[in-house]
Amino acid sequence: MKFAPRIDRVQPSMTMAVIEKAATLRAQGIDVVDFGAGEPDYGTPENIRDAAKRALDAGYTRYTKNTGIDPLREAICVKLKRDNGLEYSPDQIIVSNGAKHVLFNTMMATLGEGDEIIIFSPYWVTFPEMAKLTGANPVIIRTTEANCFEPSLDEVRKHITENTRAILMNSPSNPSGMVYSEETIAGLADICIKNELYLISDECYESITYGAEAISPARYEDESKFVVTVQSMSKSYAMTGWRVGYAAGNKALIGNMAKIQSQSASHANSIAQHAAVEGLNGDQSFLKSMVAEYEKRRDYVLGRLNDMPGITSGKPEGAFYAFPNVSSYYGSSYDGKKITDSGSITDFILEEANVAVVPGGGFGNDENIRISYATSMEELERGLDRIESALQKLN
Ligand SMILES: Cc1ncc(COP(=O)(O)O)c(C=O)c1O
């Protein structure tokens, strides 16, 4: 059977591979501690669930406007002003099926065959693959732990060619949890404005920060032209399964994204859109307490990791991931199993410690592994105890 050439260009997700391996062990009755999750361990708050029930009973079960229902686009504008200091009008907003879908629409509207998009590693696994689906070439710029995984603006300037169309940034970052400094964000905005490039800002974790402020690059644009602000209900409101994300940007670009969406998914789920209105307009105390709990977990995880010999980890200031460097174990072995890279150490941790973590290789950074702390303190303690004892076996 023949498939479209684009299929061969795209890699399956490494995160999924870990989930599958962990599921196989579980099916054998093995108790696996899961540090692989990319979603809150919280349920959606009651007020949001109640709003969905009301929407269902009120009969909001028909097609909606392609770009999203008016109350939601209005609520998004109020939220962007309140939480991010950004001025947008509802006609500059499009609602889609999660930020992933928003990013896909953005790339479909801005990138063509042979175009280049600059992406910083470590990156969220989907970024380069999604770019490839549009026919564009991802240009990866490595960032370093020494620089808190922030891109060097000089490096960015050096990588701009006549084919560059966009730069993609993600702060707070999945997988590193790092939050970019004001200087870097303003610098990236300046580069994009001067070179007439889109700056696609994935702000999925903007509300989950610990002391640091997640600044939107759109703050540095007087009139919305090049910056596309992408946010999501998924992580902030524990609504991953509802599939609601949105973009704010230049009207012409949003119009073109709407055109693509109208010929593919049409719009986000009607009930989920009504629930999202309540999420954005309603009581925000859930978010505060969730973030406070994540911060405690982050401190615990970092303390434990940095106490383990051979592991170093910078201090993530956002999201719910730690991204420790484990490369000092490369070259060691146990029971005939040699550790050579992030994939083999992840396999070792899964098989010997029965803890699922994600290899950094999938995020373009092979020295590290990703540990999600979107799980209970008890699970964190259990899993970290197991990792610590397993690593002691390596020599
Ligand atoms: C950096 C990043 N962007 C986008 C997404 C997609 O989120 P959504 O559920 O809104 O599609 C994720 C989900 O893990 C993510 O980590």
C-alpha cells in the first residue's frame, strides 16, 4: 500500500513510546511509577464542569462560529489583558482543538514547502515534526544548560536565511521548565519584527510559574503583526481532554488560520467552549493552589535529584517538569546492559526501577531525561527512591 510522502518525513512521538513500554510492564502486573505525564494530575474544577453541564442542558450542541463562540473570544481578550498585559480584540482571536491544533493551523498558514522555521532545542517533541508536515524545514538551534536553555540572540541572527519564515519559542518550556528572561524575549521579538518573521509563542504553561514571570513577546509589538500568542486551557485549568486552545494575533493571519480550520476541523467542541468561558471568567483560586502544590513538588524533586551522585539539574521556574543531566552515567553498565544515551538510561530506569521517565533525545537533547512532577508527593518519593537505588547499581 502506498502512503503520502509526508508520512516518511515525520517521526512518531518518543513520549508515546515510553507510555507504551510502561503500559506493557503494567499489563504484566508490574507496579510502575509514572513520571512521564504531560498533564496535570488534577481533575477539571467543579465550576468548569458545571458550566459544561449547563451548556449541554441549554442545548448548545450545534455547530459554532468557526473561530469560536463570541463569549469565549471576549473572555480570552479579557484574560490576555488581565494576566498577560496584552491588548487584543475578539476578531484577533481563534479558538481551536487545543494549542496543538492552534500551532498546526499557525504553521499551515505561515509555512510552505522549503521554508525554514527556527526551533530551539530542547523542544517539545511535536514542534519539528509538525513543521515537517507543512513541507517546511525545521532549523534547530541548541541551547545550553549553562545558559538556562535560553537561546543566544547572536546564534539566532546567524541562522536567519532568505528562507526563514518563523521562529518558535516556548516559555515556560516543555521539557526544561525554564522561563526565558525579559532580555531574550524582547530580543526575539525585535529580531522577528526587523526581519519580518513570525514569532510563534507557545505559552501553554504561562500560568504555571514559580516566582518568575512568563512574559509574552507580543508586549514588544505596538501593533499586532508578527507575534502569534498561543495559549491553552489544558494545563492551567486541568482541561487536557476538553481540547481548547487559542491564538491571538494579526487579523489577516487569524483569518487565514480560520480558513484552514473551516476546511478541516471546523471549530472546537461547543460544550468545551462554554466550559472554557467559565474557566477564564470564573474563580481563579484553583490555579493558585495547583501552582503552589507544583512548587512544593518541584523543590522536593530538585533537592532529591541534586543529592544523587552524577546528576545535576538546573532550577525550572515553570511548567511541571525537571530536566536533569544524567550523561555522567553514559559508558556505565549493569548486568550486561550498557548505558550509552538518554534512551538506554530511560530503558534501564524503567526496567530496573520500574519508573517511567522520558528520554531527552526525543526533545533534541540527549544528555538529559524529563521527569514530570504532575503526580502526588507519595509517588514522587517512591519513584525517586527507586531511581536512586537503581542508579547505584551502575558502574
Ligand atoms: C509545549 C506544549 N505546547 C503545546 C501542547 C499542547 O497542548 P494542548 O493540550 O493545548 O493541545 C503541549 C502539551 O503537552 C505542550 O507541552
